[in-house]
Amino acid sequence: MTSNEGADPAILRPVWDALSSLFLDTEISVLRDWRVRQLAASPFSLAQIEQILVDDVYPICRWNLLLVAGEWAAFDLEWLERSIHRRRASPLRFLRVFDLFNSRVLSWPEWQATKAAIAAARVPQ
């Protein structure tokens, strides 16, 4: 169980939406400023945001990167939320420990650039 599972879905929705943009079949760096604003405005720490990325968004959205013609504009937020809740409620969720590649998303250059920009945006001016 992740530390954000009890969080208000209204607070999580913009975080899920922003993180899902990392998995679009398009040039995702053009969305970085928007993604950073969304994530920097959230109440979650960078560590919590990374946990949400690895535990919630990556398992649902990663498949888009394998499709010949994947989603390129944006994921449907209602679909994303339902999928995340369904995965969280699954009795087979424990199998995620066998997904040895789920944390590799944390080393993606676009995530690293986004993470650095969030940290910079949160520094008091």
C-alpha cells in the first residue's frame, strides 16, 4: 500500500493527469512546463510524486508506448482514474513486486528534467 492511497482523488487527479503525459505517443518535452506547474502545485513531495508515478500511473499508461498508434493528445482522465482504482483494488496487486522494470521510469531523461523543474519551481524566490 502506498502512502498516497488514502489521498483525496480530487487532489490526485491533476497529478495522475500530469504524470500520464509522460506516456503519450508524441514529443512529451513540449508538455513539460504544464506538467511542472501541475505537479509543483500539488501537496505531494517529490518522493510521493515519484511513488504515484511508479505505483499508479506507470502500470496503467506504459502500454501506450508499445502501441503502433498510441494515445498522443491526452489520456481520458475518467478512464485513468477508474483504471488506477481498479488496479489498487485488485487481489493480484501483490504481483507488482515482480515488475522489475517499474522503477526504470524514474531514470527517464524527461522525468529527470521534470523533477528538476518541480524542485526549482518550489524553491521560494
